[in-house]
Amino acid sequence: MKYIPYGKQYIDNEDKKLVLDSLSNDLITTGPFVEKFENKLKKYFACNYSYACSSGTAALHLAMLSIGLKKDDIILMPAINFIASYNMAKSMQLKVYLVDVDKYTGQVTPDKVLDCIKKNKLKKIKALILMYNGGYPEYIQKFYEIKKKHNFLIIEDACHALGGEYSYKKKFLKIGSCKHSDISTFSLHPLKSITSGEGGIVTTNNTKISKNIKLFRNHGILRNKKNYWNYDILEYGYNYRLSDINCALGLSQLKKISFFLKKRKSIYFKYVKEFENFNQNLTVPKYSISIKPSYHLFIININFEKIKKNKNLFIKYLNKNNIMAQQHYIPIYKFSVYNQKKSSFPDSEKYFNNSLSIPIFVNLKNKDQNKIIKVIKNYFK
Ligand SMILES: Cc1ncc(COP(=O)(O)O)c(C=O)c1O
């Protein structure tokens, strides 16, 4: 019997056709599909600048490079996150302070950010990296107020939140519009809202930052406008370009994003209906009316201590029933590379002990979702 994965891409014939078309062009990198994809993204997010790059990790690195972060600069980021932003920051020798997260959502809250600043007596913070765990972008305007007060920049690690929106002045704005942040970053990995195989996106409204993104994405090269064969190197840059083949897939997927989000939303609501009043030891993700999520993950919280079980046994039980679950994420402070062992993150610890993601993806079959619900409910019998 086949496993039900916790996430999976949705690829159709239209996607395949456009990828094939891209292969017939003279340029299969830095060609027309890159430009088309970037223009569509710019419109989609309603931002000034939008760049495709080779991964979400590259997008985060470009974000940190383009705002001029340097060795020993102080930045804040969530204790619960995929390792990409931490790795990139440490590779730039930045001083990273981890912020504890909410014990149910796994996300930093404005209060937690303020606690971290106070507890560590931080001054001259350069940037805060936010991560919308599972695709639920809450508190954006509150973070923006803190940013203004403490005079730092906000980078959104919105790798889970492509397609997510938040309300502002009675309208909904896209995550990526950068109205209340300086840079947004996204991943186009197969499990995300849309995919380009591998890939990433960086958006900003700031002209200087946008110039830097372009430079760092392509080896720091500035071409001579008159003589294309001449160029200068202005920065120690990278090759973080995304090929036309990937951009063709991204472009085709972007056309379907509303359909994708609608499907995810219906899966989300079915889980919520089944689980929200099912058992007091199982909590499901809820969100405020001020956001429209991307429904990237469905993270459940189980009070394992109360039911005298543990998360590993529960995951094994799901696996035995051919259901994959995942933890998003192992806290950064638990990894060998983390060297500030004396800090403590009590709510991240609770979140980590009790939370896990269950399957949610565009073509999750009704019968498979019914099975997942039944198997989880049976666990509590
Ligand atoms: C929150 C978050 N940040 C960063 C990344 C890195 O993205 P990529 O895998 O495209 O490098 C991911 C992808 O897994 C992610 O989920």
C-alpha cells in the first residue's frame, strides 16, 4: 500500500508543455521565461521588484546580502524555522539571536520579539527575520511598529506563505507586497504553494536593495551597457540564477495558484471541522480574520504528556497506517552547530514536543483525508 505523503506537488500537462516550449528557445537561462515569470510575479505581489533565484535559501542569502549585513551585525530570527536562514546568517558571521515562539503556532509573536530584545539588552539590531509557519501570516502591522521603533529592517522568510494575504485599511495585501517589510523571500520547492522544481523569489520595493539583489545573484557583475563583452565586478557575488526551464514551470504554476489555494483551504476546513471539538488534548491551527493563509501546513498540537504518550510513538503509529507526518521544525538551538547553549526557549520546546504536520496538498484524495482523520481519532480511543 502506498504512503500518503504530508505534501506533494501538482503538475499537469500545461506545465509539461510550457517546460518543453522553454527548451526550444535560444536561451534556456537568463532568457525570456525568466523575464516573463518575474513580470508576472511583480504584478501578482503588487511590488516594485521581483526576482527569481535558484532556491528559497538563495533568496534568504540574497536578502541578507542586499541589505548590507556584515560580520557581527545583530539579527533576530525564530527559534523554530527551517535551518536555511540560520545557516546563511552564520555563513556571513552575523550575530544571531533566536526568538522564542508561540507554543501552538510555532511562530514568533510581537511580544516574543520584544522579550528577546529586552532579555538580551539588544541595541542596534539590523534585521528581524519573520517566518510564517505553515502559511499563517499574523501580526504584520505589529511587527512593523516594532521595526519603526527599533529602527531595523524586516526580512520575511515567507517560504510557507506564497499566496497568503493580510488585511490593511480594509483591503487585503499579498505577502510579498512588502508594504510592511523590506524584503520577502519565497521557496519554489515542490512542496510549496507553487513549484519550479527548485527555485526561489525575492521581492522588495526598495530600488537600492533591488540593485544589490541583481548584483549578488549574478557574481557581482555589472555589464557595460554599450559593450556587452565588458563588465566590472562590484561585489563578491554568487550564481543564484534560476534557469528559463524552471521559470517556465513556475510561470505555468502561477496561473493555477488560486485553484491550488482553494483546494488547500477546503482540506484545511475539513480537518478543522473534524478536530476542533474532538478532544481537549488535540489543538488545530486557527487564524484571525485579518489574514488569508496559504494553508501550506496543517500543524496539530497534541498534549502528549497529558495522554501519557509521545510524539515519536504517534508518528510511528501514523507510519504503520501508511500516513507520513513531519515536524516543522526541530528547534535551531538543538542542532550541534548552535553554540549559545545557555539560552532557553520554553515555548519553542513545548511546541516542538507537541506539534506535527499532517498531510495537506492539492490532490489529497477525499478518501485519504477521511482515513487520516479516522486513524488520528482512533489514537485517542
Ligand atoms: C521556512 C523555510 N525557509 C527556507 C526554506 C528554504 O527553501 P529552499 O528549500 O527552496 O532552499 C524552506 C524550504 O524548505 C522553508 O520551508
